[in-house]
Amino acid sequence: MGLGFLAGIIGLGPWVVTGMQLPLQNLWADMTLPEEMPRAALPLSQYLGITLVALLVTGGLIAGLAVRWWAPARQGHALLCAAAGLLLVQMAATVQSFAVLETGLGAGSLSQLYLGGLLAGVLASIAVALLVVVLVGSRKPALVTLGISGAAVPAGIWLLEWANAPFSINGLPPAMNLIDNWFPALLIGAALAWCGAGTAGRAVVWVASLGILWLQPPLFDGVSYALGSRVLRGDLVQMLQSASDAFALSIGGREVWLPVLAAGVIGVVGALVLHRAPGRGAAETNHSQDRKGLA
């Protein structure tokens, strides 16, 4: 359980180092200065929706990788304990944060809609984080690769949040803004190289992983645009339409498909090198044993 607990704390780390002061809220009951806002374990705000996803899902990725690294001999038990520890941290953070938010929000249906929408998003992110733990901690390389691929884009955003912390006053150097574009490509490319493509199931995983890298950033862009628009506040139909429009505009951009191409190249070259390297026989045996399943 300790691995999951620590992973949950590390996942929230970029927010913890900022001081955990709740962002200003449009629906706050009283006029309050930023430095007077209460402290919350999660950065609850419609403007930080994707950051919330990144903090929680990356915790799941860290927990899954930790299980693979520290407890390979008793992976099943360690995986269950890690998931429980992660869930404990993230649910405790959720309860504390929403208690603070609910206390300070003004009355009205819009506040309730805001509270409920944020809660649904956080709970969904926790569910995804637990799924990532299970996939990354799996013994099947194909499932591990899917788990890493699903968490790669959030992990890139998480790294960018760490980079933002020391530059919060003067702004992040432009070159560092590339982290959330290219780190996921490197991570997914490395995972694909490790996984290999010796079976039909693994070939499907390659397509799915590259598809995730292609679709997730535009999806996050669309959601961020819709949630961050004060004009659309509370109009769910228009928010959905705006998210769809922003997604369509982003999906064909160079900043979206170039990382996909890079991940594919890294995966192909890496797989060729690993399969031809001395001592690969054991891995090849695992490939043949996986032919009956997805892996």
C-alpha cells in the first residue's frame, strides 16, 4: 500500500509545491483576494480541468511502474495494495477539496452544476488512474503498453506543471513548453519498442497507442476551451459544441501529428534494435507464449 500512497502524493506534487491555495472561483460567495483563498489538496477550477486529470492519472502511472520495479515476484498482491494506497490518497484529497469548495461557493443552481461537474470529472480521472495501475502492473506487455500510452499525455502535462513551478512569476521559457508535446511521444515510442509487434494483438496495440497520442491532445484542447469560456458558463449544449469545434481545429495540426510520427519511428527502430540484440531469446519466448491473447 505504501507504493500507491507515495505514488499518489508524487502525482499531486506539482500542486503541493505551489502551496495548494485554491484558485479564485467565479462563483465564490464573497470577494476574496488570491492569497486569502483556502488551501485544498486539489486545484479545483474549470480552468484547470486538464491539470486535474494529469495530477491524478500520472499518480496511477507512477504506481503501476513502481509495482513492476519493486515487486515483480509478487506482482498481483503488490498491485492490489498499490491501487488501494493510491485510491486512499486521491479520495482523501477529493473529500477535503470539495468540502472546502462547497463551503465557499455561493448558493444557486449554477454553483451546484459547477460542483457536480467538477466532482464527476475528478471521480472519472481517479477511475482512469486505477485502470492505468492495473494495466501498467499487468504481466502482459500489450496491456502494459496500453496503460503507458493512455497516461503518456497526462504525464507530459504533469512534467510541464513541475517545470512551471519555479517560473510561475516570469513565465516558463518557450523551449520548455515543448515538454508536453514531445515527452509523450518519447514515452509511447519506448513502450512500443519494448512491447514489439510479433503478434496480431500487439499490432493492434501499436495502432491504439499511436491513436491515443493523436487524439488525446486535441481532445484536451477542446475540453479546456469549453470549460474556460465564461461566455458559455452553464450552457452544456454550447460547451459541447465548442469543445467539438476546438477538437476539429486541433486534430490536423503539425503539433499533433509530428509527435505521433516520432513515436512510431522510435518504436520501430527501438523494436528492431531490441529484437536483434544478444540475450533477446527470453523475450522472444514470451512473445510466442502471448499469441493466444491480446498480448
